[in-house]
Amino acid sequence: MSALKSVFKESFLPQQQSPQVHFSRTLLICFSLLIAWSAVFMKPGWLELFAEHIVIAVMMVVGSFVAGSTPLGGGAVAFPVMTKLLSTPPESSMHFSLMIQSIGMTSASILILLSRHQLPWRGIALYLVGSFSGFYLVTQYLYATLSSAEVKVMFSLNIAIFLLVYLFGYYADKFNERQIQVCRRKMITLVTFGCLGGGMSAFIGSGADLFAFALFTIYFRLNIVQATQASVIIMATTSIFGLITFFFQGTQPAEVIFEYWYVAAPVVIFGAPIGAWVCCKVSKKVIHHMIIALSSLELASTLLLLPLGERSALIFCFQLLVMFALFSWNKKQMRTSG
């Protein structure tokens, strides 16, 4: 009995002064979630379905690892692969991204929570208020205003803006804050950016995490690792909220999307937490190169395969303007503190 208690304490109750994520705890969490998922969803014929949709499973091996180890989210892999290679409609790809992130990024979030890292919880909560609002407003009033091609281009432009922000944060190396001091102006900023990120997620299945990462690093100068972990939790929560919203609105994903999710869910249960564990173990340069490679591949494929329409250019200019405001604020803050 004492040995069992020892294992439990070591796996789920790490000491406050030692927040490092242990691989044994990662596997224990993964197997626990897999058993729970299997008990609820596993049915005869899963292996045949897995063989039929093996491409989706392989895609999410990469996607779930990216979701747990970077601010990009699993949708950053799933959405472009499904829309460009598998010719899946953007709306269905968005549904799949939310469904799979609700499993993979939630399991990664559980690992982050159990590791007892110090995170800006007030900032996360305020951002989520805006994210939920933005997601709901877009699904109710704005989603039908963009064409399929424009949604695809919007996703790539979102990745381009993220890459710009990420490279600035990586090479500036000025982000070392551990908490967010919230005042009235910062509350409004958090909710506003949350609304933008949530609205983007309603279009493309991700975006709340990218906007959060940009805001936390550039505006609040939060440590990049903490900003990444906060963005994982935000995207997991936004994905769950999005699925609940679609349920009450009566929006039903296509049957094949449920099959994709059914095949990919066991994969992401392992992939995302292991990605979170690797993020804490490998050098920052490895993650850095992986983010640049994935982002560049996505942007190159868009430039080669999709036209950039007038409205897409306007969306890009708006996103660029928002990020320029963040950069300007960061420069002003560094002058003030210096």
C-alpha cells in the first residue's frame, strides 16, 4: 500500500520546487486517458476503420506532437493537410481540428496542470472570456461571409503573422516575465485579443492559441515557455467550447469527420502530452527549427496552390496592423524600463 502511495505522489503530486515533467508521469496520464476514451467510444471494427483512414492517423502523429510542444496547435497540421491534400471542405476541416484538439490539447493541458508550472491564470481567464464571445459571434453572424478559398488563405496568413511574432520573440530574448499584472486597460486588451482569437478559431479551427501567444509574449513579455503552455490550455478550452456551441446550434459535422476523429483520438492522446514533455526536455533551438520548418511549408504550399484575393489581402493587412501595434507597444515598454 505504501508503495502505491509513493507511485501516486511521484506521478501526480510533484513537489512545488521541482516542476519538471517526468516521462513516467506522462505515460501514466496517456494510458489513463486512453483507457477512459476506450471505455466510452471503442467499438468492434476500429482496426478496420484505422486501416482505411491511416493517412489521418499518421497526420495526427505529427499534429498532436506539434500541439503539445509549440503554440501552433494540432489544427496547424490538420487544417492544411485536409484542405490541400485531402480536398476536405474548410468547414469540415475546422470541425475536425476542434474535435481532435479537444482530446489532444486537453490531455497536454492536464499534464501541464499536474506539473504545477506557474501560469498567468487571471490573464488566461480574461482571454477566454473574449475567446468564447468571439467564437460565438462568428458562428452566429459572420462565418458564411467568407468563401472556401478565403478561409484557406486566412489560415496561411494567420501562420505568417505567427511566424513573424515568434521570430521576434525568439531573437529579441527579452521576455522573462512570470506573471501578468492585470489593470483595467490590460483587462480590455486581454478580452479584445481573446475575441479576435476566438473568432479566428471559428473560421479555421485554431487561432485562439496563436493570438494568445502573440499577446502574452509581445505585449506582456511573458516567458516563451509559459506563453506556449498558456496557449495550449487556451486552445484546448476554446475547442471544447466550440464543440458545445455547435451542438446547441444544431451544427452536425459530416459522418466522415467522426470517422477521422475516431481513428485519430487514440493517437493524439499520446502525441500531445509527449510533445509537452519533449518541449521541457529538448533545447529551445530544436523547437525553434521545427516551428520555422512547419510554418514555411504551410506558407509555401499556399503561395503555390491558392490565389490571394482582395479580401484576403485586407484580412492580412488587418492582422499585420494588430501585430504592428503590439510591436510598437513592446518597443515603448522596453524604452520605459530601460
